[in-house]
Amino acid sequence: MKFIDDEHEKFLDEKSFILLKNKKTDVYYKSIVYTLGICETTRSNFDKIFSIEKGEINIDSINYAFQTGTSEKVTRMAFSLWNRCNYDSDKDKKEKYQYIIIQVKYFVVVMLHTL
């Protein structure tokens, strides 16, 4: 598995333990944890974005003050993987998807683990 940095790998290890403890080990849970772990901002605010225990995304978290341009894109990708929904805003889509292309090697890992 590829990681963007050591913190990403550590985050996934920590959350994987919680997933196992809560018997939430399917590919959807693993994918959202992996994806939200890519960015430091989404790692730090994981519980505001997603509840492992409830299995719910917090759609409103897209608009929270902690979101940066990068974290918003990571959050949108994670939401899309979770329930196939597209949470687009009026922002320039070209800019949004350029980040995803740059980070494609990490997102491809997520996609491969969902197959």
C-alpha cells in the first residue's frame, strides 16, 4: 500500500484498529479512512467529517472553517467513495480535479482496494 507520508500510514494503522474493534472492516470503511488520512487537515478533523461508529459522513463538514482547498478536495473524494455522491460546489471544477490528478497514485490505491 502507498502512503503520502509516515503520518498517513500511522493514521491508517490507528483507525484500522478502531475499525476492527467496531467490526467495520469492509472496503468502504477502509477506503474512507485511507482517503481522509491523505491530508493532515482531514486527519486532524476526521471525527468531524466521518463517524466510524455510526457509519455516517457529515456532509456539512465540507463547509467547516477548518477546510482548506486541499482538504476539501480530499473530503469530496472520500464522500464519493463512501456513497458515490458528488458534492460539487460552484468552484472551478478544473482546479478541483487538478489536485486529484496530482494525487492520483494514492487515490488509485483506494480504488483498487474497493474492487
